[in-house]
Amino acid sequence: MLILSALQHDALVELFNIGVGQAANALSDIVGDEVTMSVPTLRFLDRAAAGALLAGDDTRVCGVRQHYEGSFRTEAIVMFAEDKSLDIVRLMVGDAVPFEELTEMEQEAMGEIGNIVLNCCVGTLASLFDQELRGSLPVVQLASSAVILGASAAEPGRSPVVLMLHIDLALATHRIHGYIAFVLDLGAFEELRAQVDGWLARLLPAAGR
């Protein structure tokens, strides 16, 4: 079973909280309004359970995925309900853009938003772990969360673990719920846990003893 201690769990939450805070600042600059993100909640699930968490039926979500390699390998995906992703795009490109033009820009805009959120989170981990993680170009997908996470193709007992972060993105007139998923195989999970232990040992020397 893949288990984190309470200290490791709290450390990961704090690390990702720094990352989503940086993402909120970057998005604030883009939309010209204050954007805040809640402290993320963190859960480890298999792909099937993770796929049911955001939308338990066939409701489509907008997912932006990137692959990262370096000190550990992971596939990172940020997901919002499809209607909420359109809200985010409108905030990014402005209400003055005609709807027919907005649909042509939506994937590019969502790719940029996902790239900002994911790179801020992953970049924070890399920086604080003093490691290098290299990311691929973002890929945008509209499908059910189960399809995006590959839950339908997962084999029971052999599915990689999914680290799910629940985030609330809030502006003056909008509140948008989303998830960030990190798909980790056993080796990547163990490496992530080792990196967390190393960070804790540097931050709190007694924790490494």
C-alpha cells in the first residue's frame, strides 16, 4: 500500500500550496483581477476512483496534460468542468471576443492556463527539492474525467496511483472548482516520498533522523 506519514502529507500540501499560490498570482496578471486559490486537499486514489471524483457520470471536463521527467516521472493533468473552463477562457481573453472566435481560441487559451498552473506546481517541487523536472508541451482534451485519466483502460490492482489535488479558484464574480492529478507509478511515488523526506530533513534536521 502506498502510504505517507502525517508529516509527509502535510509537507506535500504545503509544497503544493506554494505552487498554487504562484499560479494564482500569474493568472491574476492575465485576467487583470485578483485570483485566489484555496489550500489544496490531497488524496491518493487509483485511476478509476480518481476518474469518478470530478464527474461521476459522462459529464465532459476540460483537461490539460503534460508529461514531466527528471528526478521522477509523472503525467500531470489539470481538470475543470467544461462550462467552467469556458468561464476561465472568457476571463483570460475578455468578454468582447465574439463567441464564434472564442471557440477557435479556447483550446489555445486553456492550454496556456493549464501550462501556468501545472508548471507553477511542478516548478515549485523542482525548486524546493533542488531537482530538475522537464515538461512536455500541454495537450488539451475534452472528455469525461474517467477517459482523461484512462480509468476505463486501467486493470484492477495494476493501475498507477493518482495524486489528486482539489483546488478552488476564486475571483470577485466567479468560483471555479478543479482538480490537479499527478499519475505516478510505484517507482515515481517512492522517489517523490524520498524527495519530500530530503526537503523535510533540510528544513527540520530533526525530521531526518
